[in-house]
Amino acid sequence: MTGLGWSKLVLFIVVGSALAPRAGADRETPPGRDPKQPVDEAYTEKIHKYTTAPYFTSPLVDYLPASKNVPTPQAVLGDVAGAPGILPYAEDVYRYMRLLEKATPRVKVFSIGKTEEGREMIAVAVSSEENLTNLEENRARLAKLADPRAIKLNDEEADKLVGEAVPIYYITGTIHSPETGAPTALMELAYRLAVDESPYIKEIRDGTITLITPVVEVDGRDRMVDLYKWHLTHPKQFYPWLVYWGKYVAHDNNRDAMGVTLKLTENVLHAYVGWKAQVLHDLHESVPYLYDNTIGDEPYNAWIDPILADEWQVIGWNNVSAMTKFGMPGVFAHGDFDTWSPGYLMFIAALHNGISRLYETFGNGGADTEERTLQPEQYARTWYRQNPPLPKVLWSQRDNNNYEETGLLTSLHFFTENKQRFLKNFYLKAKRSTTKPSEEGPAAYVLPADDPRPALQAELLQVLERQAVEISRATSAFAVTLPAKKPKEPAKEKDRKEEKSPPPAPTRREFPAGSYIIRMDQPYSRIADALLDHQYWSPDDPQKTPYDDTGWTFGELFHVEVARVTDSKVLDIPMDRVTTVHAPGGVKGEGTLFAIMNRAEPALATLRYKLHDASIEAAEEPFESAGRKFNRGSFLVRNTSRADLDRAAAELGVQVTALSVRPEVKTHPVRAARIALVHTWLSTQTEGWWRLALDKLGIPYDYRSTQAIAKISDLNAKYDVILFPPVGYNAGVDAVVNGVPTAWGNPLPWKNTPETPNLVGKNDATDDLRPGLGWDGVAHLQEFVERGGVLLTAMDTSSLALSLGFADGISTQNANKMKIVGSVVEMRLVDDASPIAYGYEEKGAAYCDNGPIFSLSSIAGQRGRRRLGPEMRGRPTGRGSLEDPDFAVGRPGMEAPEERKSEIWESPPVSDEQKRNGFRVIPPPRRPRVIFRYGDGKDLLVSGLIEGGDEIAQHPAVVDAPSGKGHVVLFSINPVYRGETWGTYAMVLNTILNFDSLNAGRKDAAE
Ligand SMILES: [Zn+2]
């Protein structure tokens, strides 16, 4: 098209839009009170009093409408929402919501489930009486938009439903317990939405159903309120940090939306999907004063519908614009949150065809009014923050509530004004999810019926079940075409011409009857695709600071086969919908001895602990019996009734073969080790995922703090295995051993008292959080290992154990350029005879977050070598080629003795020079044994981001270090993480079950 053509077109567009009926601005309903409705004068006066500057409020919240019959939050709080010194418990918040429900037909309260500690979670619906009366009819309409198959993908039918349906905007508060403002803001918001007769609020009430879960982390909320009360009664003292939030995890409770292992995630997900809501808006507090991170920064998650990315822009910018017009400083979007990981709670909406939203407002971590001083980068004016926060302000909980409520009300209003657009998008996103096989693909994911790990396969499928994904099962065997695999490194142009080898061809793949099929022509195909697909984050990506994990491929992390099938014929094969997935298990065959194949399935450990009286042995070599081949590590079970074993095996999905003859194979006992799990008082979250896993598997353990370890002088009398999971934050010797300084300040108790009745819950208590493991504790752990105990460490606790000299011949190094940010990496099996490796295959995947990098040496006190660049063979500078010997003029040359080679994961052979008076040479039986190593550089990346991976490639990943009569088993990976790494759980469980036979199959060097 010529330049002339363009200008004509532009002219046409300008004229066209001038003639079009004006929408938007001129018809906008102004925010602000209805002068005809009386104001609650006393309440309003308090709002003004607690707001610290006139620009920290808006015309939407600087008054409270009066009502004759509906109680204000004051009825429960004794003061207004956001008043200083007042933080309500969850039950107080619920009591208020139920008072509203009683007083007005515009509010209804629903129970949505319980927490791990048995506390209730609720969702409060606020809307017009008519909307709440017709909830079920409306749900039926929304259900058809949510699942367009119900209307045969008929757009006209959808338009009709869009015209009739009332959308649902779901708000969730205080998932992060130290972020305390949301509950009072949401109490007052519910009141305003139910009572205010101003046209602005009335439009929201009539046009939208606002659904509110005022407290998401209920267990943590009650602990936080306890702590705050303790602080109020001890005003001059330092107060304890919130060392536990929920029973298991703290801040990570907002990283559980992939695995759905926590009750709060499951309950919110069910509420979101059950109500067929369009938005999930989660409230947080960290940065000043309101960061709408909905738009966020790149890279965006690759599995969301682009329609959603556009909705983020539209909603986010409207929010900033509306609040900027109110004159409220410090409201911005974009910022530094990237939208890659789908682990956040609000992302439940993003991958279930809704709109995910998140606010960070400014909280004081309690209800004190305080002077707050910002860092320069926080008040800097940037392209996305033209009206930045002030460098120093007096800030109150009321200010925070004003921002939260104003943001939500402007959002609700904009959403209501555009509800048909958003409902239509909701339908379109669901429709495009359903037509995925014929658009971008794949057609399905298939999990084969002959997977060697059926119990782990069932665990993975149960994640999809919790995500409301439909699962089907093939009723007969079938075959599909798999696309040709591209070679890893494309051949050079020249080579390609010369070789003339045919390009790789597509292959046929057969799947047996009973294989599981995850169809992609279903409304929730996107979440299944996001979890099962692979991730690639380029080291060249302009985003240099990923906000969270970069890789998570569930099939890889569960060690379960998942085939991505693009062949759309897979959708035509006969299949049935499956409502509950359960792995088949039980006893088959005749005999009184029972054999169980070991495929590194965690269920085997559960079985060991369940059948306490049975005697179980592990085979140290593979064997054949009853016409079946059993691999190394397989169980032989005796002294149990067939009925008991059958019942337990059926429940756990474990297949047992009865044998009439005992096979000829060397075995050792598999005992139910007595376990302690050690935690610090610095942070309990990373180990919390380990507790969650052990509890889910029914494996008992004592939960002991580092302070308790310091007081138990004979650990061997109580325990066989001590697990010391990662502390987090790379906590080192100083932090773990010394704890927090006690030379000044006051004790920080973590225990239940009349003013802190909820603090301990089902976890641990102490009179003072500050002391650490101490040198007594270090000595006790060392003695424990010396006398035969097994200490298992991972990541930072591995570095800690090595810094404390717990194991000879291993050192750790800091990475120079390596960047592995929560990625899935390849692992290779090095020593298949070690019990730690029982059931594992040559290749597998694991979760890695930057190491540490282990290196081995057979010389005590010597740092292991480390490869910094590509492998190079060397010789000294001199005459001749690389292979030739050098010689000096005037005498014959001499061949240098052959250097003995070793692999990167091995310790270099002891040299003749080192053997001279070799008191530092570690005797072979005391040298560390490498069980798993990291993959080669080119194969290391499975999913996520790896930069400079050569620094860790081929280095040991799991090492068994003998020490005294015991062992220290050190992990560089994190084998138990966020309920996502089921495939590596058995590395820990194998260590536990074989604690007194870890040397089985050990081969020592000759010298
Ligand atoms: Zn937060």
C-alpha cells in the first residue's frame, strides 16, 4: 500500500470514530456518596481521624453510609475498619459477615472447607437481593459459558447467556499472614456493597456478584493476631517473628497452585471453579502504596490465552488511571513481577479461563500507625510510576484499607461497566481451550497403562483431578503417530549435503488398553498443558531476575511417562471418563513369601511403616522368581498375613507377587527407622514441604528444633535417621549454630499463653526463638553419626554439614556464573548398587536451585577440582604436537607418565607423590560414594533456565559419605519440594529404609 493509501485509511478511521455513538467517558457514573442517603457521622469521623494525609483516601471510602438495620464493622471490631491497635481473628471476621447475612438479603455466607488445623474457610457473596435469590439459575448460565460444549460452541447462544448472566468477581484476603490489612478492608467493603445507595455502588451491586474470602490462610491469621496481641501487651519489647504461618508452609502458600497440596489452595480452587467466577483477585501487602501486579512484567506464562494478557492490560491500566484521578499517590502497574510461573493462588483463574489479579498494598505488619521511610528505588519516578510514593510518611492500617477498598471498588465498577465484554471473553477463552487440538495443539497427553510406576502415575493424575481436569481411559489398545524428533544439534549445511541421510521420520507409538488420556478438547485443557509441557527460559531473556521457579514439568518431576500427542486421531479412540484415579494393587499368586518390585515408588515406604510386624528384606541383586524378573532393591516380605498385606497393597496401589520358593539372592533387612526431622527457628517453610510429604505418606517422625538437638546428648538412643532439610536463604554456620543474637534484647517466646492461644498449633514451641543449634548441638549430631546414625542433608544444610567437617573428601564451591533458578535438571545414576538408588533408572529428573556444587577428593582437607571451561587435554609448552613428548636440546626426550583419568564426579586417583608419607590419604572404605550426578552439560536442562550449567554439570548430586560408624547423605538437589517432586522422594525414603545397610554393594578403590 502506498503512503497516499495509508493516509486515506487513517482519515477514514478518524472520521468513522467521530461519527460513532460516544461511549464511555460521558456516560461514566461519578464515584461518591448519594447526598440523599445519610452518613454514619461517628464512623466517618473516625475514618478521617485514622487517615494520616488527605491524599491517602478517595471519594469512595472517605465516608460510611448509615443503615438502620445493618451493623457496621464497629459492631465486631469496637472501632472502624483499619483502626490502630485492632486486628480481628478470622472467627471475628466471620461473625461480622454472618451478622451482615442476618441483617440483609444482599449478603450470603458459604463455608468452603477447613484448614489443616481444622479452622473454617468461608466465601461471602454480596450482590442485589434478586441476584442472590437467583444464584442457582445464574450458576447454570455461567456453567454453560464455562463449558461451551454444553451449548455446542454456539456463539449466538453464548451471546444470549452473556446478556442474561451476572458475572462473579472473587476477592481473596490475607493469604500471607504478616500482610494483615485485608480482613478489615473486606469487612467494610462488604458493608458498603450491601448498604451504599450511591449510583456507583448500586451499579456494582446490581451488575456483579462480589465473592469474598476474607481470610485465606486462617491458621496463620490467628497466629499473627496472637503475635500482635503479645506485642500490644509488651509494647517496649521486641516481638517474635511469625515462624509458622500454616501448619506446613509460610510464604510458599502462594506457590501451591500447581501441586494443590494445601487445603487453602484446594478450597479456593473449588470455590473458584464451582462458582464459575470470572476473576480471582488476591490481596497482598509489601510495596508502597498500591502495586497492581496484574499486568506485571515479561516473560508471560506461555500457556495462557492471549485474550487474558489483553484483559490484564485493560483492567490494570484502568485501575491506575482511576486512582491517579483521585489524587492518590504511589499507584502503579507493571513493576518487577513476571507472569511466568503458574504457582500463585490467583493463577488458578489464569489457567481456568478467568482473569487473575493481584495487589500489593503497603502494610505495617500489624495495626500500629508508624513512620515509614522508603528506599530511593521505592520512591523513584519510573515510566510505569509517574506519581510515585513519598520518601517518608506516617502510615496507618486505615490508609492501607483506604487503598485496598478504593482499588477494589474502582475495579468492580469497571468490571461491571464492561461485564458483557468480560463474560464474552470468559466464554471465548473456554471455547478456545476446547478447540485447542485443532488450533495450536496438542490433541492430548497420554500416560501409558504400562508405566512401571503406576502409584506415582496415580499421584500425578490426582493433581490433575484436583485441578478439575477431565481424565479419560482408553478401553482398547491404540496407536498414534508421533512427530519426527529434531536432532539436538542441527547438521551444518555442508555436512547435510554430503551425508544424504534421510530426515528423521515420524514414528508410530502403541499404547495398551487402560492408558490414561488427557484430552485437550476440554475447557480446562490449559492448566493440564501448562503442568505437563516443558518450559524453556532463555539465558538471553531480557528478564534477568525470575520471580520464582522457571521449570516444573510434572511428568519429569514425578518420574512418570507423559506422551505429548499431536495426532488428533487420539481423540477418536474409544475411552471412558474416569472420576477417581487409583493405582491397582494387591497380592497375586500362591505362596507365603511375597515379592514387591522396587521402582522407587514412595508407597513402598508407606507399606513398610504400615506393616510394622512384617519382616521385610531388600534384594541386593536382581533375581527371577515365579517367572518374573525383579530388580535390585525389590522387597521380600514375610511374617504377615496375606489378607493384611493384600489390604494395604490395594490401598497403596502396590503390586505384590506371592512366591512359593525363596529366591537365591543376597538380602538385607528393611527396617522402619526411627526418624527425627530437624528444623531451625529461623525459617520453617522449606522443611515444611518435607513434613507435608512424610505426613501424606504416613511415615512417622519426631519434629525437633535445633535447640532440642542441643539438649539430647544421646541421639542414637532415640533415632536411626536424622533428616535436616534445607533451612532456606542459604543459612550458614553462623545463622544455624549461633542463631539470632541473644547478647541484647529480650527473649522471643513461641508458645501458647492466655494472650497467644493459637501460636503453637500442631507444631513446635520454645521459650526463646533466638538460640540456634549451638556447639553442643553440633557435637551431638557429630556423635550421632560417629556412633552409626544416618544424617541426611540437602542444599544449604549439606553445605553446613561440610563446613562443620562432618564428612571427609567432599567440598562445596560457589558458582561463578551459574544461574539455575528453580529448574528441572537431568540426573544420572552412578552407583546402582547403593540402596539409595534402589528402583531408579539410568536417567531421571530432579529439582535444582543453584547447587551447591560438590567435588570429591581422596585427600583429606583438599578442595576438589572443578571444571571451569570445556574439557581440554594439556601438555607443557614445547616442541612437537599435542601428542608428542618435549625434549631439551642436548639430551633425549622422555615420555611423561600417563596421567590417570577420572570423571568429574569421581575423586581424582591418588598420585604417587600424594602416597609418599600419605597421612592425608583417605582410606578407600572411608571415601564418599557418589550415587547420582548431574547430567552432562548439553543434557542438563530438562525444563526452566540454566545459564553457565557447565559449572555443575557431571558433578555429584547425591553423595553417601561414611563417617565413623554412620553416614552423612548429602543432596545438592532438593528432593522434596512443594509437592511437585514425587519422583525424587524415594531417594530420601531409600536412605531411611536402608539406614543400617547403606554400604550394601559398595565397591572400594584398590588404593
Ligand atoms: Zn504477599
